[in-house]
Amino acid sequence: MKNKKRRKKINALPKKERLNGRIFGVGVSMCVIFGLLGLEVVKLTLFKHEEYTVGALANMNQSESMVEAPRGTIQDRNGKSLAVSLLTYNVILSPYQIVNNVKPEAQVELYTQLEAATGVAASEIKGTVEEKIANNPNSQWYQLATKIELTEEQVEALDQLGGVDIQKTYKRNYPNGELAAQVLGFYNKNEEGQYGVEEGYEHYLLGQPGRAYSQFQDGGIVTREYQEPKSGATVKLTIDQVVQQYVEETMEKYIKDFNPSKASCIIMDPNTGEILSMYSYPSFDPNTYNNLSVQLGKNVWASMKQEKQTQALFAAWKNNGIQYIYEPGSTFKPLVVAMALQEGVISETDTYECSGYKKVADRTIHCWKTAGHGHQTLGEALANSCNVAMMDIAEQMDNEVFLHYLSDFGFGEKTGIELAGEESGILHTSLGPVEKATYSIGQTFMVTPIQLITAFSTVINGGYLMEPYVVSEVTSQSGGILLNHGRVTKRQVLATSIANAVRSDLKKVVDEGTGTSAYISGYNIGGKTGTGQKFIEGTSERVEDLYAVSFMGFAPVDNPQVVALIVFDDLPEHTGAPASAFKDMMTKIFPYLEIETSEEATVEGEETVVVPAVTNQTIYEAVDLLKAKGLSYTIKGNGVNVTEQYPPAQSEWAKQGNVVLYTRTDDPGNLVEVPDLIGKTVEEAKEIVGDQLSVEGSATGVIQSQIPIAGCKIEKNNKVIIETTE
């Protein structure tokens, strides 16, 4: 037993010694490691302190802030701005600096100047600053105002105030409001282009942001550096602002009178595919793209549930020129005649009998004139828009050939216009006798307005299918051409002789057929009316008494320079609204585009006047000169100074015709909107305008007219001239 205990004791001593040895080894190792680390710290502190400090500061501050780049401008074909980026400012406050570094008496002046610049009450600013400090004594950031317009003097004054930081930024602005809204699209709250050109040309419009960062020199000197942002490219459209204005004025008048659910108008150069105007209804203002209170009425908009508001917005953002699909009706008939002539299954000397209906397979399909057109030539059948004649013509064509022509004309596929969301329409892949008969009169298949006007152009431009486009070029800020979109011919669909023959027949439609409402004295016009039937949504059941009514017109017949398609949805069949709207808008557009006139097409006795020169006058002087000539006026722009006019001075213009006055201001921050004073007494008018404008003219009575008209924006302290009735 003793030997066992002794062995345990003897064996225990080496084990303890081994453990102590290990602990000693670990301790020595740790000392060596910490010694090396300490030596490195000493080296960094003594020899590389400045280098690493500057480097750390540089890393900390180099990307301190990004400077927003101005988005590129969108212009019309003549260089007039349709979408611009306005220089604005964000006003940032440092509550800590204001409270701790600005003397109390200077704080009063600071709050007063901020109120004048931002419109926020000085007491409210002071209260917010004190609240920020109460919640956080070190509060360094509070954004007082976002994207506000300031004068250079205001910016300079605010920059001198302690605790105030003025940051440059930009606000997207559409100076013409709703003008060409669906073509332009809008710049959304996520700072992205959405719809139209804003979305399709986002890459070009975007620009390159600048930077404010710190540059360190000489091992310890910190210098603030500023890298200027680069503006986005300029996108020039084929749209003509003046043409677009005439279109919108006319369409809005007819929409008010007839109340369609949808409407569209496209004006195009049939020889190149350039879109001169594209209008869509319902519409919106890109400046307030997510609010339709102006279009629908404040009370109506406010009473709508969010789901209904969203539906209304999507309908307004939709471009019906490229996204609305409908049955083209009789506007398709010229293409039927052209393809049949091209195939040689009919000739220009053929005649047709119409008894008011035609039996096709097991169906009886009626002509729109139920009594029938009787005996008629090919030209007369086209002018009369005879359904029976068109079915007779189509019947002579092979089904596959018929479908091949539809494809050649571009139906069933996108045209390629550079706008997002274009629809392809709806076509059958095969035709039975009934389908071919209904196709021949423009029914049971669906097209878009842009498809139809492009296809129709082949019968007036010599037979060529053009690619429509709305952007002509994109240029960098240095003037370099980034994109140049010229005329693109897809293919020749018709022989020129065939196209010319059909084009000549289309003059009869306006002279003596269904399109006489489109006739304009002095111009040789061709065209075609159309009535497309409607279906109850989700069914094959047709809507009674409501149609998609349209008119396609062009001029001059001998050498077409312009073609227009007008469509109103959900109207009665025989309103004549599209052809009448064509006449109203083209009465102004033809002279503007210098479309040639013809003595043989002139009606004697039409009274005209010579347009006076009103450029460089005030609107008051200009309106007096126009009224003396019996002319009306429209004001486009802001301010009281007229910079341009249309038509130009010395032009011959129809008496009672409208002259557009383009105005501009050098002081956009000083504008005020002219209120509607019609029907008010002089005393009421003076109370309404307050001290911003003066009321001049009649001293008493009820106001019956005012210059300028309500809605115009003019500089403060100008006048509104009134006329009253006692």
C-alpha cells in the first residue's frame, strides 16, 4: 500500500511541472505577439500618423453628396420646349447651429428671410427648430422646403445665414400643361420617366450626376471640390406644337359637345411617317400626373375611392392613338379597292348593283343604306361607302391573298413607333366567306389608329408602307448627334399607278359622298368616313346605337402632304362629328403648314382679313388690334409680352378666325393667374383680384368680357381690362 502511494506522488510531480511549462510557453508567446503589435502601433503613431489620418478622412468624405443632373429637354420640331428641367432648391436647416451659433436677434432676421423665400410662416419655422432641439439637442438636419424656385438674390441672401444650407436640384416642368401629354409621358415621384418619350428615351434624357467631395492636399490641407453634373440629351420630336394646339382646341370642343368615352387624333406626313400631332382623350397634366381634379372636377375627384381614381389615371395615361383597338369600319374600304385593283380581279370601269343587302353563306349582311345604292361605278361605290360593293369585290379575291395584303399593310403587328405600350390589333388567322365579307367592310377585326393611318397612307403616297415616328433626333449638350431618325420605308405594298387611282376616287367622298362635312373652301381634300360597331365588354354581343365613328382626311389630293385620322368612341352613328372636327382644325392647320390651295376649290364670297402685326406688343395692345379686324385670340404662355403670333402678320385669314398669341415672361416667380370675372360686378372683381392686379375699364355694371381671359398667367401689378353691361 505504501509503495502505491509513493508511486502516485512521484508520478504527480512531472505532470505539474509539465503544466507549468505550458503556461509559461503561452505567456511568452502572448508577450511576443503584444510586443510586435505595440511596436506596429508606435510606428504608425510616430511615422505614418498624418498619412493615415488624411487617408481616413478622404475615405470618409470623398462621396459626401451627389449633385443632381438636369434632365434633358424635349422639344417640338421647331425647337419649342415641351418638357424642361427647372433649377430649384432644397432648403436645409441645422437646428443645432441656429440655436447655438446664431444670436437671438439674428435668428429673427433668419426666420423672416426664410418665410419670404419658402412661404412657410416664420413662427412655424421657429417652432419646428425648437421642437427638433428639444427632441435632440444635437439635431443637425431639417429639410424646410423641397424643389422651390428662388431668385439669385434670394439664394445669395440665404447662403449668408448661419445654419442654412441651399442645395441645387431640378423640377420637371411641362410648360404647356396637357399638350401632347400621352406622347411626352411624365417624370414620376421615383425620378423615372414613365410612359411616352420620357420612358422610351430615359437613357438619353437621364444626364450624369455631379459630386461634391473633399480633396486632400499637402498631407493635411482639406479642400472642397465640386464636380459639375452633365445635363441629359435634348430629344427633338416630329410633333409641331402649333398643330398640336389646334388639334387639342378642336377636339376638346367636340368632346364637350358630344361626350365620347374616348377620342384620338393623329396627323402625319404620309410621305415620311413623321407624326405632326397625336392627341388622346381622356387626358392629364404631366405636371400633376397623379391628380385629375382639374380634368374631372375637384369634388368629383375627391369623392372617388382610391380604386376608381387609379382606374381613371390609367385611362388618362393611356395613349389611344397606339393602344386603343377598334373596328375601323369604312375607313378600311379604300384598302380593299386598292388590293383588288392590284390583283387585277376588278378594274376601274367595273360597276356594281346594291339592293341594300347581300347573302353570304347562311347570313344576310346589310348595307348601311338599307334601301340600297342601286347602280354605281367603282368610284361611286367608294364615295357612297357601299357595303354590298365591297363584299362583291372581296368575294373575287383568294382568302390567302386577302390575308397576305392585310399583313403587307401592317395589320396584326406593331408599327414600330417608338412609344411604349403599342398594341398589335386582332386578326383571324383564317377566313371563311362570312369573315371575308365582314372584313371587306371593316368589321370583325380590330386595329389601332396608328396602324390604320399608316396603312391608309400607302394609297395616297404612291403605295409605300412607312414606319411612323415621333422622335427625329437626339443631341448631346455639346451638339453631337446621338440619334437621327429619318424616313424608313418598310416595303412597297401597291403599284404607284394603283395607289394614285384610289387616291383620286377619295376626293369624291368629300366632294359628293359621305364626307362632305370635311370640305374646306380653297383646298382639294380626299377622305373616308368610318363607323365601327361596338361589343359589350367580354361578350360577342353588339352595343346598340353606339359606335366608334371616324374620319380619315388628306390634302392636297394631287400631292398629299398631310393626312389625319380622328376617332370618337361611343357616339351615335350619324353625328358627322369626326369630319366636322377635321374641317375645324384643318381650316387653321392647312394655312399654317402652307398646304397649297386651288382656285377651283374656292367658294366665292368668303370674307377674309389681313392679320395685323402684334409681335412685341403687350397682350392689351395686341387684342385691341385683333378686335379691330374682327379676329379672336388665344393666349399661349405666361406674361403680358407677345413674342410670337400665328398666323404671321400680313397673312390672309378668315374673318372671325383665331390668332394665337405666344407670350413670355422674364420673371416667372412673379406670376399670378387671372381669375374669371365674367358675370361679376366691378366691385366684386376688385375684391377678387385684391392687390395683385388692377381692374380697369368700365366703372359699374356686370362684367361681360375681360382682357386677358381667365386662366392666363401674367406678372403681378398688371391689369385686367373689363367691359360691362349696365
